[in-house]
Amino acid sequence: EGLDDVAGTLRELWISYNLIDKLNGLEKLTNLAVVYMSNNLVAKWTEFDRFKDLTKIEELLMVGNPLWEQHTKTEDFRINVAGRIPWLKKLDGVPVDDDEKERGKAIVG
């Protein structure tokens, strides 16, 4: 909603602290490379499915979302994200390494 006008050109999306729980419309942003959305309300892995066709995404910031809170305790958040977005270069300010991508691929499939 409201993203159609910038869908083909927007490269960075900074939406932290906005009480966002769903990423509806994100899949339209085909040139997106950076998404900063810390401290929102994303709580389900299904929201990460919206990244599956956004192969230009390089950097993602998800600190402070319920999903991040839940999975950083078990230390599998980065691995799960790397499995879902294997082309990601940086997650929460830290480079994603090949080991995380391989382990994520094994978990996510």
C-alpha cells in the first residue's frame, strides 16, 4: 500500500520504531538493498518469506523485534535468517558468514 510509486527505484527502507508486525508490500520493492526495521513487532518467520524474490537485499537490521528477541536467546536467529535470505551480506550490523548460510540452509531447507 502506497509503495507502488517507488517500487522499482527504492534502495533503502528505514522503518524502525513503527509498530510494524507484517511486511505486506515489501515484495514489490525489487531494487531494495537495505532494510532497517529494528524495534518493531515482527514475530513470525512467514514475514521473511516476503524477501524470497528480493535478491538485491544486502543488509537487514531486525534488532528488537519479538522474533529477534525469542531467537537470540537460543542463538539461532542469524542462522534462520541466513537460510531464508542466503544472499544477505550483513545482519544486525554484522557480516553474514558462509557457515551461517550453510547451517541456515540445512534448517530452513
